[in-house]
Amino acid sequence: MKKIAFAIGVLAIVAGILSSCKKTEENHQIAQPYIPPVNGITSTTLGVKGSPTPTAYKGTLIANTTYTVVGDILVNKGDTLIVQPGVTVCVADTNCIGVKGVLISIGTQSNPVVFTDCDATPNNTLGQPYSSDPAWFHGTSPGWWNGINCDTSCTLLLLKWTQVWFTGAAFKRQQPIANTAVGSNSYGIFFQNTMGNFIMEDCKMYGSINDGIRVQTGRFEVMRSVFEKLGNNTNEAFNVKSGGVGDCAYNLFIGIATNGSKGSNKGGSPVQCDVCMYNNTYINCGWRQSQAAHGACINYEQNAKGAAYNNLIVDCKVGLRVVSNPIADTANLFYGNNFIYGDSLNVTEQFYPNPLYITKPDCYIAPIPAESGYVYNPNGSGAPNTTDATNLMGANPVNFVGFPTPENFGLPMIAIDNYEAPNSFNFRLQSNSPCVGTGTTAFPAGYPINACSSVSIPSLGFTVNESAPTNDIGCYPFTNTAIGNQQ
């Protein structure tokens, strides 16, 4: 592997972030050049245990090193912290990672970066009791650590081949980050700069008692990642509020408490929430949410706009949900060529959530409205929307490579939310799947949004790599595997 000289400083790296660069067309895992660390951090203990003040860091966490966070840490405004491949960051004792400046974590497919509490171990037994699952509880305490929290001054949070595990614990100390009061809920990732960029490519999140990601406001690109067992009895995997603008595509959502991905203009930003969700796969989401018809896969509400195409929805509690009160921006909301499947009556009768929701009949390519018997109620009130739910049970099987439909596990679907070993499910499509060739690339003008397309850091070998839509449905396209999820 050829060495390259790397004399550029951290400030020069940041200065080059917004330079334009031609986007790559495929997502092949290319060997990265060896890049010596700038201001390498050699101490493997980060923070000061019990300190009320976070310890500031900048420079580089050195490749293939394990660091233990014993107290809250912070990247100051104007500073950059770079995390190299193979780094494991063990966040102990409910501590927090705060970012006022820039955090860049670039792993590789074979050598990812991991942020976790190293005392936590997944338990992926089917039917694992909710109250004792470490995805949500540290013993009897909710959550393990406070996640990655970006302030309003954070200009870039970049995660590539990076894993974030076991987050969501309540803040035990006030952080120098907005919206982090003592006792308040934390998220796995929190971003809140309208003019900043949050980029997440080829990553994984597992286990959080609250939202996995909350974009309070900001530009984003969330691409080809896996989200598993996020939220306990409410909350979403990816929750975008007012001012959030960007694309969410080729992601796998499995076992999410409520919605996989959600757009809501709540928050008061002058920039309208605008989310394009395409070629995602949603499996068994919504079953820990107690409210009826409250979402399980895709959700648009409260003046949010956007587009949703080529998404695959399987055995989720509720189908694609457009809310009437407070109403989504239905004049600027576009969707179609989505595919939905259900094993049981309580699933199929909620393909079109009712009552009080206003999802249009042309939402799905399967079942087509003529087969569903759906009666559209544009006012979202009065007589509930109806479907021919009985005849839809088990109809239009997806034909996954390694996941049975009907599921037939002898357990309620609330328990079938484990993607990891020993289950090793495979959500790729067989050649005879009805999802092959039934998607669309003919999106409305302005979609995908490509809000972060100008982000490029040549010195680190990174250029934003947003996969274009494909004619297949779901996150694992059969026809062009290179642009799909690689996990």
C-alpha cells in the first residue's frame, strides 16, 4: 500500500471540506492510502472521571487503537477530531461526546470505527424479554451513554463505516451543548446546525432507548446504513425536524419502536423540513409503540414535505403515514412505487393507516389500489379508510434470499427484531422477487435533494457518495448491487 505525504494541518482539512468534487458512481470498497495521524492522541484514556467540565480534544484518534472515555469529552468550535479506521471508543459510565467543531470518523468496511459502551453485549435471542434487553437497558437503568451531541456551531459531523451502539441514557451532567439539560433524554446522534452537514454512509446503529438520530435542523445525507432495535416503546430511528433537509436512502431499518424514518416541520426553523426517503427497507417496525396507527415505517407530518419512492415495507405495524393533524405539506409531498407486505390481519388492515391519516391510494406498487379495495378519505375524518385486509394477508411475497415470509417463528412479531447472529437473516432479493424492476428513477424535480453533495475532503480520501435511485425496490437492489447497502 503506497504511503503518501500528509503535511496538511487540521485547519487546512476543514477549509477543504466544502470544495466541489465529482461524485463517485459506485460504492466499491476501495483500499484507503495510509495517512499518518495529525496531532495523534496517544493517551488511551479520554476525559476526567467525575469532572463537571468536559475535556477538550482535537487531532487524531490513531488507527486500530482502543480509547476509553472516562469523563465527558468535547471538540471545541474551530477544532477538528479525526477518527481513523479500526478505532474503538469505549464510552464508560454514561458519559457524553460533544461536538462544537468538526468530528470526522472514517472507517473501512473491513476495519470500521466503533463507538460503544464496551461493557454492553447484544442479546439477539428471539423473544428476549423487553425489560432485560441490553439494547435498551443497562441493568434496570435506561440506556448506556449519551451519544454524539453536536452543538449549533458544529459545521460537519461525518461518519463513514462507523458503528454507534447502546446509546440513549439521560444526561447526568449539563453539557456545553444546546438541549442537553441534566435528566433530559439523549439520542444516539444529535445534530442542530441549519447550515451544517451531517453525513452518515455505510454505518450501523444498534440499541437506543430514544431516537437513534435526531436532526433538529441541518443538511444531511444518510445512506446505506443499518438501524436496529432503536427506541424502547416510542421514538424513531431517524427523526428529522424543522430545517432538516436531505436524503435518506438504501438503509435497513429493523425492529424500530415507532418509525424508521420521519419528517416533521416542528421546531420553528425558517427552513422547511424536506426529506427524500428512497430505496429503504423496513422490517418489523412499530411493534413497541402502544398508540394505535402511530407509524412504523415512513412518516410525514406537521408541514413536512418530501418524496418517498422504492421503499420496501414488511410486517410493520403501520404503512406509510401522512398525517392530517397537524397536516403534512401534502401539496409538496410525493410518493409512489413502494411495496408493502403483511402476514397478519392487524398488519394488512393498517397498510393505509386509519383513522385520521391521509395516505393516497397510489402510495404502493403492490398491492395496487384495485387489489386493496382501499377507500380514500382525503379529509382524514368521518368513516375510516378501509382495505380488503383479509385477502391481502400473505399476498405479494417479497422472496428474500434469507428471510421467510410468512415469518412463522411462533412468536409475536414484536420479538422478531434481530438482524444479528445467530439469526443471520438476509434481506437481499431473489431474482424472482416482485420488487425487482418495479421501482422508479423518475422522481419529481428537486429529488433526490443532494444537500451535502459538495462535501469533499481529498486529504482523507473522502467524497460524499450518495447512491442514485434504482428500478428495484428496497435497500438491496438485485440489478445493481454496487449502489445498494453493502452490509
